Amino acid sequence: MRRIKKAKPLGERLKDVRTEKGIGLDFLANETGFSVDYLSRLENGQIMPPVATILRLSRALEIDSGVLLKEERDQADRKKAEDFRKRTEDYSYQTLTPEAVQKHLKAFRVFIDPASEHKGVSYQHEGEEFVYVLKGKVEITVGENKNILNPEDSVHFNSSIVHRLRNLSSERAEMLVVLYTP
């Protein structure tokens, strides 16, 4: 019988990479702008970060984001797509480009619970972001500009500007999100 090796949780992989590179939490906090407490909770598996956080951590650690998203890629081989969605507060995401190692484009399906807003701080990361709404009514605030998107609407913006997402509808919103990171 073939044994399937279970992938390490994201937090453990993050800690492994950080310690292998000899990087302390203080240094990583200064490189990413996240607090030491937040990074510690992430490494201990107490929280699941949004995609923008994974991209910022990957850049600071000088690794491909696929290293931190490896669990999704491994689970995709063993389970249906529904099983490898990652949940973070009021939304979940599924990578659509798990094999895009060393690539600048990453694509995700993002789901936001009804009438909810992402918890915590707004998002900001180098590059560009393209969002296409599949279901629901979504408000995407870029800087101080609010964009209201219905199904089949899209927006393309500079993701280094602070942005946040909010589901305005009573149904779960679903979006295709493509990130470009230099």
C-alpha cells in the first residue's frame, strides 16, 4: 500500500524557510510590515493569510509563492478542488495556477461570504490585479475610489495602492482574481 505524505501546513513551511535562511521574526516583520505577533500566529497555524500576504512574505524571503502554496498543489493531486480551498475570515480562495512556479502571473478563484468584508487591514502588494466578478455584487475600494462590480464586470488596478473587497449581496460572491507581481 502506497502511503501519501501529508504536506506541512503553510505556517510550518513559512517557519522552515525563514529559519533555513537564518532570518529572525524581527527582520521579517521589518521586510513585510507585518507585526512579529502576526507572523508568529501565522507560523503557529492560528491564522490563514490572504493571498496578498503570501505574496509579500514570498518576496521578503526571496522565494516563489508556490513554495508557501505547496499544500494546495499537493492536495489538488489527492482531492477535489473544493477540498483545497483556503479559508481566511470571511473569504476563501483556490489557486488556479498551482504549477506557476517562478511565474509573474497567479490566478485565483476568490469567494466572499454574503454581506461581508475582509477582516483586518486592507491589502497592498507590488504589481497589478485584475478582478472579474462571476457571482454576487462586490465593492472593490482602491485607495479612496469605490468600484461596484456586478457579474461579468471587471476592474484592473495597481495593487500597490491599498485596496479592499466587500460583498454587497446576500449571496456568496465569486471572483476570478489574477495577480501580476514583478
